[in-house]
Amino acid sequence: MEIRLLAFESLGVRSQATFIQTRDATIIIDPSAALAPRRYGLAPHRREVERLIYLFDVISDFLRESEVIIVTHYHYDHHDPARFIDPELYRGKRLLIKDPKNNINVSQRVRAHRFLSIVKDRVRSIEVADSATIVIGRTKITVSTPVPHGEDSKLGYVIELCIDDGDTRVLYTSDVEGAPLQQQIDFALKCRPHIAIMDGVPTYLIGRGYSYESLKSALNSLMKLLEVSELECIVYDHHAARELNYMETIASAIERARALGKRIVSAAEFMGLEPLFLEAMRKKLYMEEPISGIEMLKSRRLSLSYE
């Protein structure tokens, strides 16, 4: 199995775009990316926009080569409604999606309708994936029931994935924000992954958008996942990596991982790259070069009639 982490916070943007190739299938998960509209009271910096544009090109290249596309929910850092990705790249693909009508909040229902109206005449098939098991040759994709996006369902629901090619199992949690809820970690433990691609705790929101109780529960979930005997590595990124010192919050888990001969790393480190936490560095970027990237961002958006 080949795993390519295409775009994550430690790679410079908000995303969890992931490409997986097994002997039976080429799969891309959540092929999109985004930037924080405001951080530290500042709009995206020029360097962030440049990085976003570059990574959309990377995502597009892997989308072109993928046979199966999975969309775990309808936030813009997980799906792109023809803003930056040419919808023609969906043509002939098999599209597996989070149910756009059930266990979904109003905002995501609207976004799902818009997205599906764009791709429905291009894809080969659209399949609601919630709770499904999809078999492609020896590759099995097991999909969770819808679970809350974080500590409650205010932001809607997501689906988690377990991809097994017979030799390696990969867990993809989507946006569970560290898995503070039992139903979120139960699916992860049942997967018994060798590699877990995990959306961590949004430490920058603790105390104002994420509770200390949920932080405690999420750390407990992380410890449980480390005890899975097959586990080799946890990629701990996405929401967590919006602060430079986010790994300090899980220092006890990192120590436990080392004791077990396992790793907890950022997406960049997993790919053998230096982390590039541009959102967390936004204030510093403006101090070094006070140039907004908003106009560059607007100019790059596709001139299509889907707005």
C-alpha cells in the first residue's frame, strides 16, 4: 500500500487530502483544501495563498489518477465545489459520499446539494457510504456510521474510514477533533490500524470552542489507540496543527508511543518533509512581509458558472 498525504496543516493549509493506492484501487479522500478566513485578526497571507494554489495543483494531479473519490463531509477543506478544482477531473470516477440528506446539519446539506449538482453528470456513480463496506478486489473499505464533527453535532457529522488491502490497515478519522466521544474511538479501535491518520484536538479553541472535558477524553482516546498491537504510527494533524506547540498537549501520549516503539508525527514528518505551519505563523508572516493574499486568491478561483 502506498500512502501520500497531499495537504494538511503541517503542509501549509487546512486539509486532510490523502491518496491511497492498493494493488486493487487508487483512492483519494477529501480532495480539497482551504485557509482560515481570519486568524489573529488577519486575512490569509500571500505565502499561504501561494501554498494553497500549489497544493490544489497537487491534489488535482492525484485526483486525475484516482479511480475512487471519497468525501467524508461537506466542509470546504474536505470538498471543493468547483472553486479551485476543475470538476472535469471527476469524470468517470466512482464517488463515495457522506449521506447528503440524513445526519447532516443545514449548512452541510446546502453545500452537499451544490457539490453534487456539479459532479452528478460527470462521475460514473454516486454512492452513499455511511455504514457501508465496499470491496474492490482484496481491498476493503469499511465506513463508520455518521459520528459528530468534534465534541457534539453542532458542526454536523462525518464518516470515518478503515481501508484494508490484506497487508495494511489505515484508519482515516476525518474531523473528529481528537475523538472525544466513545462512538468515534470505538470505530478506530475496531479498525485495528497499522497507520492512523487522525484529526487531533483543536488546541487553539480550548476553553472557548472546545471544552477541557473533551480534551481529557480525547487524550484518553489517543492512549487507547496506542495500545492497539498492530499500530505503528499515528499521523496527528489537521485541527491540532493550527498551533506551533500543539504536540506539547499530547506529550504524555508521545512518551507512551516511544515506550511502545511507535510514532506520533505530523503529516509533513510522515512524508519526510519539514513542517510548514503557515496558519500558526500568520502573525509572524505579516510582520516580515505585510502582504495579504486575498486578491491573489480571488484571481485564482475558477471562472465557472457554479457560484
